[in-house]
Amino acid sequence: MNHPSHPRVSFGIIVLNGEPFTRYCLRSLYPFAHEIIVVEGASPGAAGVAHSDGHSSDRTLELLREFKASEDVEGKVTIVTAEDDGHPDGFWPGEKDEQSRAYARRATGDYLWQVDVDEFYRAADTRLVLRMLAADPSIDTMSFKMLTFWGDLGYIADGWYLRRGADQYHRLFKWGPGYRYVKHRRPTVCDERGRDLRTLRWLDAGATGRTGIRLFHYSLLFPQQVRDKGEYYQHAAHSHAVARGWNRWMERSYFTLKEPFRVHNLYRHPSWLRRFEGEHPEQAERLMADIRAGRLDVELRRRDDVEMLLDSRWYQLGRAALMAGDYVDRGLRAMRHPRSHAARLARRLRHGNEE
């Protein structure tokens, strides 16, 4: 249960085809939540992976309602669909801004914490965040360092793009009368005076990361996730540059490892795999245990080729060379164009990831 001295946190979730994460995500947040507002359904760009009525093509909406009926004993969960906000065709207009604003309008907590259905936090980290907010009410917003899990809980995708600021996710915002959720990409909240909260008391991913807090993002865990993302990126207005090579990336860098130094879905930048041997959030572990026990029917990516790759000496050497090359490349860019490089770096660190 949430401690009475902790600030009230409204968790906001946008979800389309959230399986198999839906119930596990809600269970992970529930003990710490003042409320959880789940906005379900598709924007027009996601029509290719949605049902014709604008809702999830899997059982997400049904399972949300089952959770509300059977597990929401404290009445914390609110489910919002496009129809609830006056869109009778079931589709949300725009490109996720409207969906984020839908949960923000309904939020009644002291803070608004944006969560994707496939991202989790260790319970100890969530408790630490709440203690930090209680101890310092001047904090306006927090960002977190993100880990991208790839194909299994034991593998992480890392690379140049992520190391240059894209692993910073803006997630937690002070909330109150007059505050506005301005845009989803990149998440931006302004106070009653119209000030971006990141211009005020902002604990960025460096500050929160030094405490050990991490955002566990299982965005590339399952093959069907990757297929759905590819279909979405083909039609989403913001992602045409990514979409052009997505099928090649899936074929050569995810489902096979023919290009093992382009494993992250932002494939224009060098990236690599490495092992993760730390502690996962409890509900993520339970999800994988239920899949492996056959209680959930979910396709898993094979692991034998990844194990062979990570054990190979040539891959270890190549990965070390790319990590060193990242610093060299940054240094050369800074020497050639010092002002523009500094501006780009500051912008990347400020904006974080755009997904």
C-alpha cells in the first residue's frame, strides 16, 4: 500500500495491443498508485494493428475490464476509450497527444507519472521515487535512465543513439490546477504559468540514475511486439524515416543476427547486445515465468544464436571497439563543429527519447 505521507501519484497509460503485459503492468503500479488511468485504443497511424472499431486487436480491452472487475479492490483504475471522449468511431485523433491529454485531464494526484504498458520499475525504485518527492516538494519533474530489453530478460540493446541521450525518458511531472499536458512526443507538461517543468526543478536521468533508479523497457522482448511496431511505423506521421528500413532491420537484426551491430530499432546508429544479470521488477519476472510454464501463449524469440554471438570473441572485441568509437566520434564532431555539436547534445539530453 502507498504510505500516507507520500504524494498522490496518478499513473497514466496509453495502450493498444498491450498483451501480454497488461495485467502485470497494472499489478506493478497498483500498490503505489493514487489512481491508474488507462487510455485504450488506436490513433489513425495504428489502424493497421487495431480492430476495425479502433480498439486493440488482442484481448487488451477485455482484460482491462476483467482487472477492473476482479482485482481493482480499491477502485483505483479508470479505463478511457475514444468513445468516452466523443469519438464514436473508436479511434483517437492525432498522434497520441490526445490520448495523453485524456488521462491528464482526469488526473487528480499531486504528480502525473506516464508509463508505457511494456515498461516496469523495481518496487524498491518506485518507493525511492516516492520518498524523494515527499522529502523535496520543490521537485517539478523527473526523468529516468532506460534499459532496452531485447528478445529475453537476459539481453539488453545498447548503442550510440541510446548513449547520446535517447536512454533518458521523461516520465514524472508535478500536477495541479492549471497544469497542462502539452505533447506526447516528447512528453511535455507546463505549469499554470505556461512554463515547461523541465525549465524548473528537474531531476534528469543523470540525477535519478545515480540513485540506481532504472526504467525497465521491454519494448523489443517479443516477436509480435516487433511486428506490430513495424506496421505502426509504416503509417505513423512522425516515423517515416524509421519505417523505410524497418523490414530489413527485422529480417537482418532481430529475427536473425546477420547485422549484429544494428540490433536496436533506431538502426542507423551502431548498436550491440550485452547481457543483463541484475534484478528485474517482480511482475516482469512473473510474466516470463507464466509464459515459460505455458500459462500464457506467447511466441518467444530463440536464444541460441544470441548466446553464440555473446560468447564469441570477435563480437566482444567489436562491441568494445564500437564503445570506444562512440567517444572518438563525439570528440571529432565536437572539434569540427563545436557550437552545433554542443547544441545537438544539449537538445538530445533535454528531449530524451521520442518514442
